[in-house]
Amino acid sequence: MKPVKHVIALDVGGTGMKAALIAGDGSLLHEARRATGRERGPEAVVETILGFAAELLAHGREHFGRAASAAGVAVPGIVDAENGTAVYAANLGWRDVPMRELLSTRLGGIPVALGHDVRTGGLAEGRIGAGRDADRFLFVPLGTGIAGAIGLAGRIEAGAHGYAGEIGHIVVRPGGPACGCGQYGCLETLASASAVSRAWAAASGDPDADAAHCAKAVRSGDARAREVWLAAIGALADGLVTAITLLDPRTVIIGGGLAEAGETLFTPLRTAVEERVTFQRLPEIVPAALGDTAGCLGAGLLAWDLLATEVPA
Ligand SMILES: [Zn+2]
């Protein structure tokens, strides 16, 4: 068999990891999942990741005639991609883990790229997902919280300290609900999937009601659900217009659990954004296309990008 050149792609979440071996044309040669085992502590998680990556390297050698040429890894929290350090991750208990160095050593010295989970997912959505080569885009996943990734000319802007794109912490309702970040009235306290779930549980009197139930009630014409839904969309539109004003993106890609509501979300959201802009040019507002594989696919792109910039031997 002719050896197939490929890279390791690894997306580390709070509880689980997704991995793949990805060929140069983007095809997935192999996929695997594993628990992070975070209940065993931060050091054990690092060791689980290193062991998993080493197995993936061996898998490539055994099944595709050669080991991976590079690896890309997406991790949560605060990431210093330039020096390859996972600076802080509350859900994994990490502080200043030199992940790139640890991985490269374990993988026999192959080049390793480290990325932030949302920015890495955004890279994939912008390049091979909903953005389809969009030169300037904003990726906004609406999940437990609200995060963001700013796409600029084929890469993602991290900011000077790794905090760029945190649209969830734009204050849209001064003095509003308390946010985990210490501020009040942040976008994510009003328009995340969790925020809509909380609001609909309170309005409907059903403590188990969530955002998906709210969207369903909106579609069936429930007036209270519509009120909750439009309040969230109004806040989301306010936050997006601030971002649009600053960044002038060509495309806004909305993902996460709330985007699963489809046109129940997108039709009123486009209208709400349109009503708020004055001089700004309206970007296309589209649903994300890659779902929960975006982080892993983006990690693969980071790895291939490393090889593209390598000086040929
Ligand atoms: Zn906040």
C-alpha cells in the first residue's frame, strides 16, 4: 500500500475528546473518541491526551503506511497559541500547561499546533463549513454560554492576550442579569441556549422546559414563548450589531444548540439585525454547517497549515 500522508486532529472538550486522522484532501481516514477523565485531576487529563495522541500516531503508522506528519489540538479556556500553552481552563483545572511541547515530545518531534476550541471551530466553519472561504466572518456559537471567533483573511484573530471575539460578554442590558464574568447584562446571560432555557422554564412554569421546547412552542403559536424568544433575539441582535459595527464581516455564522431552531431563529434574527443597522452593511447571517465536528476539523486545518509553511527539506 502506498503510504498516505496525514495529520492528527484532536479536539479536547470538558468531558470528551474527538480525534481524527485527516488526509491532505480533507478526507477522514480514522475517527476516535475518548473521555478526558477530568475527575482524576488536571495532570491525569494531560496524560490521557498524550497517550491518546501517541495511539493515533501508532494507528497511522500501522494502517496508512506512515505516521502523522503534524498534529493540531484544540483546547478550551485561554490559549496562547504563539507559545503553545494552555494558559487556563476552568473545566479541566489547567493553568499554564505547555501542551505543544509535551505533545511534540510524545509524538517524536513532529510539529504541533495548539488552538482555542471556539477559534479552531470557527476556522473550520469559515474555510470548509458555512463560510465557504469567507474572507471576513464572525462565528458565534450559542450554547451554555456565547463565544465568538473573528475570521480575517484565512486565519482567526486571537487578540493580544487570547481574548478576542468574546461577544458573549458585550453588555447589551446594563444592570441586567449577573454574568459569570462578574459583569451584569452580558449578551450570554440573555441569549445563550441556557439563558433561553431558564427564561422559558420560568415563563412556562415547567422547570424542565428548555430552549428547544421554547422554539417548538413559538412554532405552535404560543404567545408567552414568542415573548421569551423575541426578547432573546432582540438581545442577540443588539450584540451582533455591535460586532458588525466594529468588524464589518461579510458573513455571520451562528452555531450551537440554539441554532438548531433553524428558521425559527434565523428569520426573526435577520429582521432584528436589519432593523438596527443604519450605515453598516448587512452581512449574510447563516447557520453553522459542521456541528460538533468543527473543532476537530479545525484542529486538522491547523496541522496542515503548519506543514504548508514548513520549509521543504
Ligand atoms: Zn459576562
